[in-house]
Amino acid sequence: MDFAFDARTEELRERLLAFLTEHVYPAEAVAQEQRAALDSPWQTPPVVDELKAQARRQGLWNLFLPDERYGAGLGNLQYAPLAELTGRSPQLAPTALNCAAPDTGNMEVLAQFGDEQQRKQWLEPLLAGEIRSAFAMTEPEVASSDATNITTRIERDGDSYVITGRKWYISGAMNPDCRIFIVMGKTDPGHADIRRQQSMVLVPRDAPGLTVRRAMRVYGYEDHYHGGHAEVVFDGVRVPVGNLVGEEGGGFAIAQARLGPGRIHHCMRLIGMAERAIELMCRRAVSRTAFGKPLAGQGVVQEWIADARVAVEQLRLLVLKTAWLMDTVGNKGAHTEIQAIKIATPRTVADILDRAVQLHGAGGVSQDFPLAELWAAARTLRLADGPDEVHQRSLARRELRAYR
């Protein structure tokens, strides 16, 4: 297995580094100021649209899609170092490159499972960055870590489906540019195979009966750049039968196909977040003095920085191995490794960020540094796309299988 990146990846990486340095990092403070002046905090600051236009001009657009008809045609191993760089500024960089969740996963679903009309109506404007989207799966009334628990009903009524249910933490739903929801619910709750009970349908935001009830906070943050996370009610929402994605009973399989790439993309970006934390730790350590010497001279600080570097290098190799396997043997063949990175990466990066917060003292929990918000994002990813315990359970079963 060779982890050396090819010439195209290296060239894109150099261009992306320059784009971040010249445009994205300077825009972080500008975006905060602009958002404060907007009528609604969910509106997009003008500087974000400027970044998107600049990224398109530089060919840094839709890098995540391996299908050349829709994206850059990069494999997972090629995309990994690029996604890592976007993780250094998760509030701006993924959106600027049209590589932000949940749109990435939704575009993958439409590209892989959508029909021609669905791709024309919804995939094309998403690829162009003209609209945003949301993925509605998690529910407040059941343990959504087990996707077979979902209670939202999708009932056939003539030429329509009628959707009834309540979802929450629906990422992207607060953004006024969010025009389409991919909704998972049960079309056949009595099916003997519990993984054939679910289906997915496309629901336009303006469909009668769809109500975005409230924004859900994440450790006190509203996560504006992610498009927020919302509680959404579907009260007898009616959509045409043609809005079904794939086939009836195929929702669980589609969800699994969507979540595999989503999990590794999160882990790629988390490594970039950890790298930025290490950079901030080092800058802080050499610039502050306590008890008669720089923080960089304190043994405990040196241990934190050394441990963080070792951990990041280990995580990167595991993520790259997983990306390579996904490219060579497919997502099923990389199942164990996908679960391993999903367990290890958010947990380790959250710990690194926690040390970085500690090193910055009061500044670490303030709005003057990105660390607190980055920590909240990393900690949340121990729940998103399946909590640690679900992945541990599945991975352990796979390990034990050979001994039973």
C-alpha cells in the first residue's frame, strides 16, 4: 500500500493551501462581523458567496464527488488530504468549496439513487451551489442510534406519499437556502425484515405541512455555518410518488451507502481541526510566560504537544488506509476500518482540543479563538453518524466472529 499522493492531488493541495491562506483565513473575522449585521443569523454572509465564486474560478469545487460527471473525479485517497485542509477552517472552507455536509451526502444519494428528473431538479442546483439541502433521519422520541426505530410514516395514497412525523437535529434546515429535504420514514412497518421497512422521499421545503419548528443548539452553539440544526415537523405532508428515492424498502440501504463516505469525510476534516489546534498550542506556548519561564518550557505543555503530534500521525495513517481500502475493495470491504476511524478520530481530536483550550486559559473558552467551537464540533461527532458504542459493538462482533 502506497500512501504517496499522485501529481494531481499534490497540485490541488498546493492550490488549496494558497486559497486558505489568501482568502479563507482572512475571511473568518469578516464573516463574523457580517453575520452580526444581518437581519437573520441564518442568512449567509456576503463574504461566503465571494469565497464560493473564487473557489469555482480556481477549480476547487465539488472535490468530494468521485463521479466525473458531477465532481472532480477524485478517489477517497486523493480527497483525504484536501478534506483535511478544509477542516482547519470548518466554518468556512467546506462551504466555500461546495463540500459541506449535509449537502455532500445528499448529492451522493441523488447521484447514485436519484432518477433523471430528481437529478435535474435537485442535484444540478446543489452541484452549482445555488441551493442547500437537509437530511431528515434522527427523531427525538426514539433511540435513533438504531435506524430501524424511526417512527415517521410515509404512507401511499394514490399518486402521493403522505409523510407524518417529527425529526430533530436536522442539519442545514435553518438555512433559508435549504430548498429540499431527504426524509427517511417507514413505508412498510410490518415487513418481516426490519431493514426493508424504511424508504426515502424528497420533500420540498415549501411543502404544506412541513414546519421548521426551532433551531437546536450544540453545546450552546447554533452552528450557523452548517446551516443550523432544526426540529422539523411533517404533518400530513403530501408529495408525488415520483419523489421516492430509489425503491420502496430501500431507505436503510441508501442510508448506509450515504453514511460510509460521510463518516470518513468527517474524520478527514477532524484531522485538519487537530492540526490547527496543535498550531495554536505551539504559538501560545512560545508567546506566554508563567512562573518565570515560557509555557513552552513547562514539562506538562511539552507532553501535551508531543502526545498530540503522535496521535494525529496515527489517526492520519488510519484514515488514509481506510480511504485506500474504500477505493480498492469498496465500502463493505473497508467496514472495519470505517468503524475504527469513526471511534478513534472524534474522541482523540476532542482530547487534543481540550488540551489546547486548557493551554489558552480563559481565551480557550472565549470567542476570540476557534478552540471552543471546534471542541464542540469534535465532541458532537462522537454522536453523529452513529455513536461510539454502536460502532464498538459492531466492530467487536466482527472481531469475535472468527473465535465462535
